[in-house]
Amino acid sequence: MPNRSQEENELIILNALRQAGEAGLDIDAIHNALFGQGEQSKSLTKKLLERLKSRGHLRVKMGRSGLAYVITPGH
């Protein structure tokens, strides 16, 4: 498998999130979309989300069921 740049990895993550749902996902839904039911650490998911949020790819929205992460338009 070839090495990918950080930008390519971010695009892969955004595509996975986009396929999982566009209405906004909570942290558990994002974890399942990225890692399935595996034993990956939830802190890894939070780190990915914080990096994408700091780069302007995601925003946090308050929904009826709590916080939801939404992909910003144009990303």
C-alpha cells in the first residue's frame, strides 16, 4: 500500500463521513463510520475530528440529541 499525504487521508475521512450521513453525526456514529465495531480508541476519533475542525472541514452543531459534527460546505 502506498504512503498517502495528510491531505489525502483527510479526504478519505471526509468521504467516509459524507457517505455515513449528511444530516450530522454524533461521536459514536462517526467512530462506527470510520472504524466499524472495532476496538480502535475513541480518543483517536476525537483527535481526527479536532484536526478536521481546526482546518475548517467540520463544524459542531447543537442538535436535538446533542452535539453533531457537520461537514462544512465546499469540503
